[in-house]
Amino acid sequence: MKILLRVILFFTALLPFAAFGREESVDSLMQVLEDVLRDRTEYIAVRERAIADLRRRLEEASGDEERYELLGNLHDTYKPYNTDSAYYYSLQREAVATRLGEREKILNARMNRASTLQAVGMYREVADIMADISPGELPDYLLPHYYYIMRTLYGNMADFSAFSPIRAQYIARTRAYRDSVIRVNEPGSLARMVSVADQYNSFGRYDKAVKVMRGFMASNDLSEHEKAICAWTLADSYAHLDNPEELKRNLIISSIGDMKGAVREYVSLRELAMLLYKEGDLERAYRFMNVAIDDANKCNARQRLVELSRFYPEVTEIYVDKIQAQRKSLQMALWIIGVLAAGLVTALVYVAKQIRAINVANARLNDSNRRLTETNADLEKAYREIEENSRLKEAYIGRYMDECVGQIDSLDSFRKTLLKLAAAGKYDELKKQLKATDKVDDRLKDFYDSFDETFLSLFPTFVEDFNGLLLPEEAIRPRREGSLNTELRIFALIRLGITDSDKIARFLRYSVTTIYNYRTKVRNKARGDRATLEDAVRAL
């Protein structure tokens, strides 16, 4: 009977794992994520309604005890959504706790404030707050929060540490506080199991971490936010196990949970975007990265913004590789065109009446090839400029990807038109096409409009801020809203870090002297020291 009971228990324990093994395909999960992103405003509305209800109840609260609890709920609801509001309500909660005169409540509110400061990367302030709190004076129910803050603090400091000996010290403290998190949390709780898996990951035992998390997820009915946390931990393990399929699956699951929970402070969608970049799915990766950046800005999660900036060089490298591959294809096409042209010249050399016409056509074709070569040189220059401006690369890459591809398509179409005219002997029409400049002017206007739109989307208050540096009567206004004039474009480029007059002149198609005169003229309008105007523009 005992043996039979053990067998039954054994197979019963395996059932959750069997159910968990029936997983959706990555393509199906990706479609779910696309649907969730499309309907995300509905999930955000749910969180906004919950916030509005808590604020209404706070206004109607009859006593400080009730206010204290409601302020804690508001802090927790805002923390992954808007750190500014979360910080405000943590201060309000501490003020109420101080009025109540209860040390336990004051410490709890201070830890709320510390956790919010941690989300924006203010680690020194977090350390100062936590230094005044002793775990010995905390009740048991607050110890998990205390140790989690300390574990996260030293984990983040280790991640951003520049020197190995200091990093090693932070890692040792991280592990010690992680052990405390595991010790004070209930067995089988989410916090404890995630910390156990994190511990296995930190010691390189990724298979053990996977076993712990998969078993926990299969055995528990988790909320969307809890699924996101568990799937992110699993993704961390699979990244080290060199299992790209499971890594991608769990990043998608985690992203779905974050989006459904209307969370704005996260990592999964950003990591998924980077994975898609490496796979060549640039369109989807660009959209996902835009969502991650927008959420980090709206949440004011500065730590996530710093992390995002560290990915720009990698994104740029992938993008440049793709453009270089396209350029090689274009060069191959030009070589083929050259060979065909040579064959055409050889064939027509026997026709005496066409010799002169063929020579003229070849000269025009060479001129067209020269124009293509110059355009390629301009493109290469643009790519180098994109590499040099790493902080703003992600925003410009997506916009100018379409611009570059459109230009290549336009040039290729123009080349084919010229080739057809040459082949048909329509040399007057060919000469007319080559003399026309309207296509270049149209492309140039579109380019400047695109630059203005992109820059003003990144710096919507630039014109007002820039005019704030000038004398009131010298304010510079564009001719139409949503655009820049030449003077504003020059200082927009300076704001982006392009200070060389020669580069600015080439960008705006002016002479270096003209650009110098513009810069001097605007410096003379400065409200303060003219010599520091451009430094002030870069600091806007």
C-alpha cells in the first residue's frame, strides 16, 4: 500500500509539468503580443481607473489610519507606472505615519520611498535611507521588503560598477541579501522561488533555475504580472543555456504580462526587440523598442533609460551591416550594368552611323554612375554621423531607414529610365532628364521636413528653450509650426553634437562662410555671455 501511494504521488507531481509542456508556438505567442500591444490602451485604462478609485477613496477617508493604507496602495499602483507619482505618495504616506507617531509605519513609508528612488537610479539616496533602518526594529512582515530593497540596491550597483574589486564587493553583498530574502519569505511564495532561481543563475546553475521556475509556474495560478516576473527569470536562464527558442518564448510571455498589467518599468520588451534586431526583423524590433522607450520616459524610469542607451551601438551596428549589404548589392548591379554597357558598345561598334551616338550615351551613363557614386558617398557620410551620435541613434535609425531605401529605389528607377532612353536612342529626352533638378529638390525638401519632424519629436520645446537663451526682441521663430528655419537647424545640429561648421554646411548645403556668419549672428543675440551660447544649447 505504501509503494502504491508513492507511485500515485509521483505521477500526480508530474501532471503540472506535463500540462506546462504543452506550450504555444513562438509565432502564436508573437501574435498574442501584437494583439496586446494593439489593445494596450484598454489595459492602461484599467490601471487608470484603479488609480482614480484609490484617489477618490483617499479624498473621502475619515482618518489617518485609512489614509495611510490608501497611500500605500497608491504608491504600489503607481510604482511600475509613474515613479514621480509613486514618490509623491510615498512622501504623503510618511507624513501621515509621522502624525500617527508609529515607528513601524514610518519605516514602512520610508522603504516605499527608497524603492521608488531605486527605480530612477538614485542609489546613494536609497543607501542613505536604508542606513537608518535596522532589520532588528522591523516586524516580520516588513523584513521581505527590507531585504529585497537591499538585494536590488547592491545588484544594481554591481551592474553599473566600473571596477572589478568594487563590483566583487557589491556582488558578495547582493548574494548575502538574496539569502536573507529567501530566508524570510514563505516557502513556495513567488518572491522566494524567484530568488531561489536567481541564486541558481548567479552561480551558473541555469538548468536548476529552469527546473525551479517551470515547476513553480506549472503548479500555481499566476496573475499576468507574476507570469511576467517568472518568464523573465526563465529568459535569463535560457540566455546562458544557449537556447534561443526558449529565450524568445519567455521574453514574449514576459512582455505580454507586462503589457496586460499596464507596467511601464520593465526589461523584457527591450530585450525582445534586441533579439529581433539580431534576427533581422527590423520593423517589428523598431516598433517594440519605441514602445519600451516611450514607457521608460512616461514612467520616468531613468535606470531603464540608461540601460536603453547602452544598446544603441549594437542596434546601429546591425543597421549599418544591413545597409552595407544593400550597398554591395547595388554595387554588384552597377558592375552588371557596366558589363552590359560594354557589350552594347562592342556590338554597336560595327554600325558606323551609331558610333557617335554610342559614345555620347556612354558619357552620359558614366556621368550617371558618377552621380550614383557621389550619392553613395553621401550615404556613407550619413551612416558615420549616425554612429557618432549614439545617444539619439535609435530614434533616427527607424526614420532614416525608409529615407535611405526610398532614395536607393528612386536612384535605381532613375537609372532604369536612363538605360531605357539610351537603348531606345532617345538622347534628347535623356539629356532633358539629366538636366532636370526637380527630383533632387523634392528629395532634399522631404529630407529637411523629415529632419525637422524627427528632431522636434525628440525635443518638442527646443524652439522655446532656445529662444530663452536669446534676448526677448531677438527671438527666432520658424515660418510654420512643426518646422525649423536655417538658423534653428544649425543650432539643432549643435544640440545633437555636430559642431563642425564644415559638417553643418554640407548638411544644409550652404558654404562654410555662410554657416559661420549665421552662428556669429545668433551668438550676438545671446541673452548672456555670447561665448557660452553653444554650450548652453548643448545642455538644453
